[in-house]
Amino acid sequence: MTAVIHVGPDMYSFGGTQSVIRVLRDHTIGADDVRVLSTWNGRRHGKSLLLTARAGAALARAPRSAVTHFHISNGGAWLREGPLLRLARARGFRVVVTIHGSDFPEFARARPEFVGSTLRRADHVIVLSEEARTAVEAVAPGVATSVVANPIAIDADAPGAASTPPVVLFAGTIGRRKGVDKLVEAWRLLLAEGIEGHCRIVGVLDDYVPPQVERLTVEGPVHPDDIRDLLRTVRVVTLPSFAEGMPMILTEALAGARPFVATPVGGTAEIACDPAMLVPVGDVPALAAAIGRYLRDPQLAERDGLRGQAHIAATRSPEVIGAQLRRIYEGCAVETR
């Protein structure tokens, strides 16, 4: 029996890594038994320290036959989970690491000794792109690496995009890195053209507060369990980011038969079923034109949404990713003691 302990941010807090961990747990992906230990929950540092301490205590008690799978996304995660990874190695666990987030290559180049000393303790490192794999190999040569996509559950019962009102959705951290300011500019262009519909911006405010604009609403984050229902109410999803790893909101959109309009950063281009779904970074007129195509043409939105859903089902479903992860876990597994 393959048992896996996932270690990372609270799967019911807001973020892409959290969504991945939740899918892994909910679908028992790649293992026969899955457990989750949380190290972070929002920006309450005291609570995160307590969660990390509890995770360490749980690892100290866990049977060493389990594989520990760490999910690391940013600088703070390296500080929280790095010591836990060392503890797992010292206790004799097999260690797998998945590196999430868009800034890892730059982070690794800036702190090669720090990153390398952590990753060299892993049996296997999973990344989301070849660029990230190259960065791992530069700081931790000899450690096994694989490019494995994030899994996503398919919403087979989702209504077609043509059946929904002309609504474009942004869901994520509301900030300039995500290009939300460019989305607001694009929406103003569409309004000037007489577009029908609505723009919804959903998420946690970061370094940008969208101004009041006609038929544009800013809403707080939704519970992770409600993302699927949210996607069913919109025609198209947009993410005009300046940097990404493999954005979960876009894979979630396609899994729900919704097309997206996004910039070709990180792994986004890999999942775009039509080149017209991609726009240059920072190009407001191109962003407006691409969103407008789907708002004006519901049949086009339905066609691209269904094509995207078929692609995701063939490449990123729990069954497909589960088989890849099981091979990695079984290659790391130790006998029950």
C-alpha cells in the first residue's frame, strides 16, 4: 500500500497550491492513503507558526513507510517547510517535493546554496515546467526530477458556455502582477465599444484596488468548494498576468468547459486550445479584443470551452496524473518497518 503525507498550505485557504492539494486529497491521487499536514493559513503569522509546529509533531509520530510530499511555492514556504523536509529526511521518510509558483527560477538563481541544500535532501523533485526543471538541476544536480501537471477534476455536468450570460471572470489575487489593472483598462475599452455583459473580479486585494467602473464588480474570495459553481455562471475566464507557474484557475476553467483569455506566461500556453486565447503581456487592446470575441459569440465560447475540457481530461485528470504520481511514489517507497 502506498501512503502519502502532503505538506503545504491549508487546502481550504485561498490560492492555487491549496487547490492542488485539495484535489490530491479529495481524489486520493497516486496513493492508497492520503493525509494532509498544513503549514500556512493566510497572513496570520502566529497561526502559521502553530500549524508548522503541529505538522512537525505529526511527522515525528508518523510511520516511516509513508512518502512525504512537500508543496513549496514562495520564499516563506521555503522557511516553513524546509526544516520539516529536513526532519522528514532525518527520520528516514522518502521525500518528494513539488515546486509551485512563477518565481522559482529567479529565487533559485538568487539563493542557490539555500535552495540547493533543501532540494538535495529530496528523493524526487516535481516541477511544472522545463524552465523550473533546469533551475532545479542547476542547484541540486543528481536529484531526480519530473515535469508533472497539476491535476484537476473534470466538471462533466457543467452547462455549456453558450448557456451563460456574457460575463468575464477574473479570480485570484487582485494585484498588478496578475494584470488586474490591465483588465480594468480593457473593460473600459469594451464599454466604449458598446459591449453587453459584465466583468467580475473576485479575490483578495493585494497592491491594486480597482476603481468604480460601469458593470464591473469587485468581490471577496469565494470558498474553494464554490469555485465550480462560480465558473458555471460565467462565459469566459481571464488572467492577464505578468508571471505565473501553472495557474489553477485556468485549468479549473477548462475543466468546467469555459474558455479563457490569458497571457502566455508560465505554463499557460500548454493548455490553450486556440492561439487566439493568448494575448501579449500588457497589451490592453489585444486583451479587450480577445475577451470581446467570447462575450459577443456564445457559440465560439462553447466550442473552445468544450475543446479545452477534452484536452484537460486527456492530460490532467485525476486518473492521468495519478498514474504519473504513483510511479514516482512507488519509486521512492520504503518497506513497512
